[in-house]
Amino acid sequence: MTAIWAIARASLKAILRSPSAVIFSIFFPLVFILVFGFIGNSSGPVYRIALTKGCDTANPVLDSLKQLNNIRIVKYQDSASLESDLVKGRITGVIDIRKVGDAASKSDYQVYFHATTASADKFATFLPLLENTLTRIDRNRFQGIKTTGTVEPVIRQVRKYRTIDFILPGQLGFSMLSAGVFGVAFLFFNLRQQLVIKRFFATPVSKAAIILGEGLSRVIFQLITAVVIIGMGYFAFDFTLVNGWQTFAEIMVLSFIALLVFMGFGFIVSGLAKNESSIPPLANIVTLPQFLLAGTFFSIEAFPSWLQPLCRILPLTYFNDAMRKISFEGAGLLDCWPQIGVLIIWGIIVYLAAIKIFRWE
């Protein structure tokens, strides 16, 4: 028993001193619990609703909708911007509430709901919510004798929004961030450990050439991976490429920029790592928050409002946003200059840090 206890105590100390064991066993489960707990405590999907210019705004229907936490009333300066967002699926729909002038009618208001098939993922659940809201108002006002309003949905057929149009950009970003951080970190750490870099230094090869050569191989491989992922999504699941080959080419350029930024994180992790077992915890500190909070698997609007600003500073968020705008909405690279600009700023910050931290030996 003395021997067993001594071995168990020594082994426990070794486990607690291992960053990998502590982070993978305690930290990660807690992070997942917190993230999915925030989503589970939310009141459902967030619906962005616009109102028509002639909409009646002084009525119990609109007052009740405004009280719901997951309803966002958005305003537009002109009808062209409203129409553009409606066709692209950026808003759930447009509501037009009209007071019924006929005194004999059983309804006080007529509620028109205009939407397009581009927002089919949202209006399919919003319409039952709207009906339930009217039922709740009727129960409080008329006890079922009369109804406050009736809903008339008007759904316009445009480009259909599929689940793959949201999922695939997130999965592509997931793949590139993982490859950029884990791949580069393990690669350069192993090159140092195996004295390969030391042998490079014995040749007339510059440090820049070493990094560019190794980095170029990673970029080429990961771009091939991106082609496979997009091809599978397009041919097997009807992933939307609005402008065909032009959209595909713009996605490749965007992926190239994002890969360069993500690889910078890998150089930082490689420089910070003291041994091989410390790479996974350091790499996951960089990647895990972005996997969960950057709109990879679900919209960041599902999170509490106080958490969303953090989501909106992560580089993967801007890649996912730009990717979805280019692939589904038909935006060009110039239209995505805010997202690309933030990625470039992240790249400058990351590589300045990498220059200070990266170690050759």
C-alpha cells in the first residue's frame, strides 16, 4: 500500500504539472459548458424585422413584439437598401400592420408579413412566434371572442438559403485555422528539435527563405484542401456559388489572406512552446474561442449581447462573414474590404508579435 500510494501521488503530481492534462480535462469542458449554456439560456433565434413606411405603429401587436428579447426592429433610410437585405436574407422579413376599418370584422388589425426564400431558415420559426403572440394578446383582451389580428404571409421566391450555405464557410475557416496554428507550430518546433533548422543555417539559405518555403508548402496544401471542401459542398449539397468561377476565385484569394494570418498564430505558439506537450494547450487557447465564438457552427447572434463584442473582434469571425457574403450574396472582394481590412490588421499584429517571440534554436 505504501508503494501504491507513493506511485499514485507522484503520478498525480505529474498530471497536475502537465498543461495538456489540466487544460483538456478541466478547462475545455468548462468552456463548452459555458458556451452552450449561453445558447441554451437564450430565447431562441434572433429575428431582424423591418417595418413598411405606412405601417401602423400604435397597436398591441407591435408593442408585444418589441417586448420579446429576440426581436430586433431595424430601420432603413431607403427602400433600395431594404430590398437588397431582404433578397440576400440579411433580415427575417418586413411587417406591415394595417387597422381594419370594417366594424363588423372579427379582427382589429391585418398583419402582412413579407419575406423571401433567402431567409427561409428564420421565417419558418418566426411565423409561429407571430401567431403565438397574437393568441396571447387575444387571450388577455377578448378571451377568445374576437381576435386582435390575422397574419397573411407573402413569401417571394428568390435564391434559396440552405443550411450548407452557413455551415460550409464555417467548416472551411475551422480547417484553415487548425492547419495554420497546429501545423505551423508542430512543424517549426520539430524542425528545431531535430536540428533541421541548424543544418539549414549551414547552407547559403536565408531565414526568410526557410520560413517562406515551409509556409508556401502549407498554403498550397491548405488551398487544395479548400478546393476539395468547396467542390464537395457544391456538387454534393448544392452549396451556393452565386457567380460561378468568379466567386470561386474570390474565395481562394480570401482563403489565401486568411491562411497567412492564421499561420502567424502558429509561429507565436511555436516560439512560446517549451516542449512538444505544451503545443496543444497553447494552440487551443488560440483556436478554441474562435471555433466556438466566431460564427463557425452557429450565428453569433445566439449569444448574449454582452458577449457579442468579443465575438466581433476575432479574426475568424471576419473570414466567416466575408466568405458567406461572397458565396451567397454575390459580394466581391472590394465589397468585403471591412472584413479583409480587419484580417490584415490582425496579420500585422500577429507577425509583429511572432518576430519578437519566434525562436530558431
